[in-house]
Amino acid sequence: MGDGEHLGHNEGDDAAKQELVVQPEENKKETGGGGGEDSKDTSGLLDGDEKPQVITPLNKYTVWPYTWWVIAAIWVLFFIIALGVNNCPRQTDRLKECELRWLGVFSFNPIRQNPLCGPGPRALVSLGALDPRRTSRRHQEWRVLTCLLLHAGLIHLLVNVPTTMFVGARLEREYGTLRMLLVFFVSAIGGALWSALLLVPNNISVGASFPLFGLIGCTVADMSINGGLYVNKAVASAVLFFVTFIHIVFGLMPFVDNWGQIGAFLTGFILALLVLIKPRCKYEKDEPPEVKCGIDLRTKMKLQPWEEVVRVSALLALGAGFIFMIVALFSGADWKKDCEWCRRLNCADAPGWDCPRYQRLQPENTYKKLTCFVREVESTGKGTLVCPDGRMVDIGTVKERSRQTLQLVCSRACRAW
């Protein structure tokens, strides 16, 4: 076979899509007269300026290029909706001086109430944020899912979205879209369940950063299993540590819960042990893989004993954890708990913001009678309902409110956000 034919690649190589770089070989010395088959000139196949031919390796994982852009767009949309529902300028409470009032409807609540520059608690609760006073107590367990769509504020959004896209896209290239979406959603729900159980009664929690911590947990597991594949493991570890630190600081502010972020991290780490540990193909260093119809036909090596133990342990831990959290939530453990120390990771008191005080919830039929006051502005006829703890709620025109309506507002608004 001639040299020119040696430079080609057979159909098996095409199917395998091995990464081959074809370099031009020096022409063999021509024998006198001319030109037998063994002395063919190969310079016509690769000219001097022609780049080497590169055949990309087979990627058996499907990657959808728009996964993280769609998720980011959904998050941004719900943040805009939250600001519109909040409508800070229409809140007449004298304590609510809106930030960036020139934004109109989309202006932010006061920094002391929301240091992350976003809506108030009522708007977040109305859109599905976690709230121990509602989740299982009023059979609103669906908040475990809806909280994942919400960010606490603009700062939270601007940090969480790019980091999620960065970490998620890297893992997606390695393990495919379906696997990463599995880690994304399962770890997010695990974090939301954990947050719902440990959230202090007077606080609320959004969950958009829970999926990120699940992906971080998956990355840590990947570095533990396949650390040799990382070009610079120290830099990757430093980036993950910095991202985690920023979000832990957010978790010490109102409306973001560190318990949920920790729960999502653990869920993502354990789930990654199931997803990433798998039988590997046995082949020699320079041996091309045998591929047919996109399926690798090489002999698979069995898992090592320790790998089997890790996978079984991860499966048992993940299953037992979800069963425990779901049973506890539907049993009302989220509002029946007496866990004052839990608030240390829910919200930390600081000069820049106000954290809700701890108060154990009681069954609704055991509450003492509430006494509220109504203040009316004579010039406009509009009024404000004052709760026993000093909180005030705008009630509009007082004459349009019946006594029964005011009692209902007092009962609901003064026991919740």
C-alpha cells in the first residue's frame, strides 16, 4: 500500500472519531526511473500551508447548548415579576422608604429589610417562597418547588446566575445535559426540604441558590473521583471556595437560608457518587475504541469493591434522607419544631439589616386574641392598620373596609409577613 493511502483513515476510524492529527510525512526517496507504486508523492494530499486534519473524539453524552441560558432567563423573569408584585411605591408604611424610587414599580424595598436589593417578604411569599407558617401548616408543600424560582434581590441574582451557568456548563460538557439536570433538580429539592424543616418560624427563604450548591457538591465529588483530569486542581478549588463563601454570606442575610444551601450541597455530593462512579472501558493506550452506532463495544471493567460500597452507601443515604425529610414535612415538623439555635444559619443580626425575632409557632386555634388599631388620615380618608408588635399595613380607604374585613386583615397580616 502506498504512502498516500497510509495517510487516509478507514471507516472504523471515522465511526470512532478518534482525535487524530495527520502530519505530512517526508516523501520517500524516489528510485531511479520512476515511479513505482511505493514511491508515490504525498505532497498533494497536504500542502505546505494546509492545517493538520483533526477528527474530534466521540462524545456519547448529549449536550444541549441552551440549557443554562433558559434557566437564567426563567430566573430573571421571576425576579422582575417579584418586583412588580411588590410595587414598593404603593406601600404607604412610613418605614418603607423605597430604594431607587426612579424605577417606579420595580424599585427595591429598604436596605435594612432586604440588603440584597429586592422585594419585600410579602411579595416573595405570594410568589411561593418557603414560609414555616404556610408550608405544611396550611398544606402548601408546593412551596418546596416554587421557592427554587425566586431570588432575594438583584445582588443575589447577579452573583448566583453567572456562577450557576459556569459550574453547570463545565459539568454538562463532561457528563451530558440529562445527568446535570438530574443533579440540578434533585439537589435543589433536597435543599428546599432541608430549608423548610430548619427555617425559623418568622423568616422566609428563597431557593434559587440551592441548585448551585448541588452542582458545587457534584464538582467536589468529581474532583475526588477524577481529580487527575483537572489541569489545575488548586485553582478550581479556590474558585469553588470563593463562590461558596459569597453565598454563605448571603445566607446570613434575610430571605436566603444557609440550611438549604448546605442540604443541597450534601444532596449533590451524594448523588454525584451514584452518577459519576461507573464501570470504565478496558483498552490499551494506543488502541482505538470499537464503536458501532455510537455505542462503545469495548469490554467494561467491573467496579472496584470500594466503589461498589460507595455507590450502595450513597443510594441508601439519599433514599433514607428524602424519605425522612418528606415524612417530617408532611407531619408538620417545620412549624412544630423548637429550634432557637437554627436561626444562627437562617439570619445573623448585623448593623446593616434586621433579622426576624425567634418565636415558636403554636396551632392556629391556640393563639390569643389580637388587638389591632386603625389610623386614618383625615385629608385622604386612607388608613393604616397597626399590629400589636408595631408593624403597619396599608388598608386603603377606611370607609370601604367593613369591621369583619379589618378583623381578617388583623388576623392574617399581624401573624405573618
